[in-house]
Amino acid sequence: MQTYTITPICAGVFQGAEKSNFAYQKDPGVKLKAPILMYLVQGNGLCMLVDTGGSGEEWAAKHHHRIVQTEDMIPVNALRKLGVEPEDVQIIVNTHLHWDHCWSNGCFPNAKIYVQKREIQFALCPIPTQYTYYESPQIGLRPSWLDGVERMEIIDGDYALCDGIDLLLSPGHTPGFQCVYVNTTDGRYLITSDSTGITEAWEDKQTWGLPTPSGIHVNLLEYYETIRRLYPLADQAHILAGHDASVLEHSVYPYK
């Protein structure tokens, strides 16, 4: 099986993120500085992004939450520091279509964008609690995920992207959420993104011995089915959570 490296990229930092948004009912009122993460996956001629970050500071403050995004954190600039030009990116995997995970899709003109069918369907007409996350037309916004929509590859369920990389349909946080399962020289890594917002939620096991779901979700029944499905992978994979600063302690995975 082919192996790859995974480089985490900080595309901005939430300045006062509610902890219970990342771990359901955990420490309400506690605020975190939480990175907006995207990942560069490389190997065997592949140049792939998992998610493409969120907006700039002004837009985020107006429509979402206050963030800090330095020039180096702008996704295109962050990639160029790693020697990757926008035209080099061949594939984008959107774990889901919330604004802070797909904002820069349109910046990578040669990339096919892999999205789950259920995610597209829901993003077109989300429930009201999700209008802001999807920048929905229902509240007068144009969804950022429309940039590059003509290059989207719509998949339906688990999908073998290529040798050593699988996309796993993981509903709960959103209906068409997908995790990315990547083989490396140090075994498998599971990029859980917002399905596990912070590593603590995965490790706590405070709900009948299972990881804690995100406080932001559309269906807890499906979410627990996802957790029960993914949890056995913990013995076989390293977990990369969606907004956990500890992910950035290593510049590349696997690390020495």
C-alpha cells in the first residue's frame, strides 16, 4: 500500500471559541483559541488538500466569529511557504461544507473537489441552526462552497480515493460529513476534522465509554453510529482533530 505525509496548516485562529461547541456539554463557558485547520497530503505524485480554511478576519467578524489570520495563514500563502503553488493542487477533499472548511476552494483551479452527495443536498437547504455555518442564501449570503462547484466530484458513501487513501462517510456533525483515512510509514492517520473537534473529546469517553460528539450537530443518532464505527479505528490509527492546537505541535505527520 502506498504511503503519504500529512502537513497540518493553520488557516486562522478563533479567538474565543466555545469549548462545548467542540465537545457536547463539556465545560460550557470555557473559551479556547482554536485553529482553523487544513491538511496537505503528499506522496507518489499526489498533491491533495483536506479542506481549504475559512475567510479573512473582516468577513469572519461580521458573519461568524472573531479570528486572527496573518498573511502567512492565508491558505495560498501558507502553501507557497511549503513550496506548493495553487495550480499544483490536484485534489481537494471537503470534509463538509461549513464556511471554515471550504472558503478557498476556488483558489485551486486544477483541483477536483470531492464532496459527499448528502452534504451537497443538505447545504442547499440546511436547517435554520445551520444557516450561518453554510452561509446560506436563506440569510442572504452566497455560500463560499459554490466557488469551484463545477469541479466537484460528488460521491455517495465510503470511497477509495486512491491506493492508501479512503474517504469515510461519517454523518452527525453534518449529514454528509466525511473523514479521511491516510496510510503513512507510521500506520494510518484518521483526519476526523470536526467530527472530533478537539482531541479531548475523543479521549474523554464520558458518554458510556465512547468519545464525545461535537456540540454542533444535526443528528445525534447518526453521530453515535459514526462514533461506534470510527472508534475501533483508534487502535489502528492516529487521530487528527478538527480544531485542536496540539495538532500543530508537529510540522508533518508521521513525525520522528
